[in-house]
Amino acid sequence: KMETLLASEPAVVEAEVLWAGLDRGELRKQHAAGELQELEFEAVVFRAQYPNWNYVRFRDEEMDAFAASFVGVPFLRNHDMQDIAARDGIVTACWMDGLDHSEMHARVKLTTEEGIRDFLGGRIDRFSISWFKRGETLCSVCGKDLFGSECPHMPGRTYAIGGQSLTCEMVQIEPIGREISAVNVPASSGTHILNEAL
């Protein structure tokens, strides 16, 4: 098995950028010749910067355990959890990283021909996570159960509280990783490829 580390920094990976002397055209040829049976890559799959487009928030003190819970979950395309053909691989590692510990990094092993082809074609470069809800969903404004009778707030709306403008977010308590997907438009901006290894 060939072991080559290929690195890239940009948020959008371009089709013919050279990595360690190899371009995607050459890698596509190796794939077409049956020489790439699997491909691993690392990526930022979530950024804990709020509010995000879905108005979902996780508690800082739970992020390390939350990230670790993604190890062993499927890597899918477009969160299509009901279709076995949507599975392109598996998450082999997941952890929090970045200068402010706000980036969820994952290592993904692609094991299908379609997944490797899409990755080499530049179609897998943005990501999204999903999770099982284990605890309550709390309101970031009042701290109560967002779906209970005592909380009058709506996610995405801004409220004037004590002289401050607060946006209501859905705070997830003790979530567990369910899957990570390649998507066209992630709920958390700034997800991207970090490096690839063959």
C-alpha cells in the first residue's frame, strides 16, 4: 500500500493543485487503474462559532467528549441516513483542535469507489455533523427547556434582555455523534479539508 501525505490549507480544494509532486489528475489515473482501494483524509467538520445557520449550540465543557463520540460512525453523503448506498466510509478519529479549541477535526477513511472518485473530483470538501439527542435542548436566553411551557423564546429570534441583545439558540445537552456527512452547504461555515493520505 502506497503511503503518501498530501497537504492543503484552503477551504475549497481546487482540482489540479499539486501536493507533494502529485496532482489530482495523476491520482485519478491511479484510482482508475485500481491502485487506490481506500483514501484517508482529515478535515475540520464543525466549528464551534455561534450563532451558526441552524442556531444550534453545544456547551464548551462537553465538546471533547462529543467529538470523541464520533469515532466509528459512518461517513455519509448529504445526511441520507436511510440509504446504505450513501455510506462512503467511516470516521476513524475525531477531536477538538484549533487555536481556540473550537474546531472539530475528523479523520475519515473513504472505502467506496464513488467516495474516492468524488473526493478526487473535488466534490467532497465541506462537511456537516449530526447527533443523537441524549439530554434536554435548553434555551440560550432563559436556560430552560426550549420545548417546555416555561420558555417563550424562538430559535433565531433576537431578544432585548437586561440591556443586551441575545439571539435564541438551541443548546444541546450531552449529545452523541451519529454521523458525519459531505454536504454542499454546511450549517457551520468554515469546514474544509486539512490533508489527505493515500
